[in-house]
Amino acid sequence: MSEPSHFVDIGVARVDVGRYDRCGFPEVIFGPGKTPQDVVAIARMILEQHGVLLITRASEEQSAAMRETFADAQFHDRAHCITVEREPLPKLEGTVAVVCAGTSDLPVALEAVVTLEIFGNRVAKFFDVGVAGIHRLLAVRDQIEACNAVVVVAGMEGALPSAIAGLVSKPVVAVPTSVGYGASFGGLAALLGMLNSCGSGVTVVNIDNGFGAAYAAATINKLLSRTRASE
């Protein structure tokens, strides 16, 4: 186990190999702006320290380089993520729900799913349950309530997190997406709608940030799992 403050300078990056000890999850690689060679070099250092690796917003070129270098690398094409899972993190007892309004929101929702799963969470998926057909949401209300936290992904006007916050007693982490027509302004309309939610306790992350929402929900689930284990 590395020192919590330890990092390794490999030239293209200072890899934070102590992050798992400080935060409970290893460092995650953000793909954009990095060459395939950069990604492979950073991934190699992380895998030398930990048996779990996640790369978000990965390109086809980065995926090809990773799979050529690491036979166990898996590319989740719709989520734009790459994972390596040699020593899986312990599975938590609780479940996190990932709910998305429409099929067009799936890439962001699936980024959240991949993140949650590799971080040791059980995930319940509820897709295409947006407010345009609210009966679809009401049909799964009890299943969502049974989860420890809820990641809600929506574009357009971004109303779904408010609806869910009024139906369940669990923390809601909202993700606005850039899905929508001209006046959605690339997700800004959904972002502002979620920030102005009348649903109590809705937490909002950045536009299209499925990873950030999943990280927050995973932290909540981990805390709840620890609390219940100590009871």
C-alpha cells in the first residue's frame, strides 16, 4: 500500500497512487486531451499499484492502444469508458439506482453505471422513464425507493430529478445532459432547471457528468453500507 500523499512523476503526468488510501477509490483517467500513449503510460502506473482502472471519455484510438497493451482492458463503447478489473473492489451491500429520462441520455447514464459498478456498487437501471410519460416512472417508484441513492440523468427541460425527489426518500444526484433542441443551449436549460428544482435535496453536477454523479452516489452508498455494517 502506498503512502496517502504519494505520487509518481512519469513525465506526462504525476500519477496520484495514494488516492485510494485517501479517498477510497483509485485515480480515474480523463481521456480527452491525452494521446493513446499518455493513457497507456498512466494506466500502467495505476495498475502497478491497484487492480482496478477506469478511463472516462475514452476515444477509439485510446481504446485500441489500451487493448493492445493490456489484454484484460474492456471498452464500453456507448459509455465511452475503458475498464480493467484484475482485483475487483469489495461489493457494497446497498444498491444505487441510475435513472434516465430518454434513450438519448443513455451515453451519460451508462458512464454512471460503469463508474458505479467498477467502484463496487450494485446498480439498478431504469431507462426511458421521463416526464413525457410519467406513468413509466410511477411504475418503478418502489424499486427506486429501495436503493440507497439515485442518479438521475435528463436533458431537455431537466424535470425528471424534481419528480423523483418528490417520490422517494433517498439522496438524488442530478445530471443535466446536452440532449435537446436549440433552446436547450447544450444542456444549460436542463442545468438551470435542476439547480432551481423545487424537489428538496437535489444535488446537481455538471452537464453530461455521469462520472461525477456516480462518484458522489458511490460515496453515499459506501457511507451507508459502513453505517449499517456497524449496527
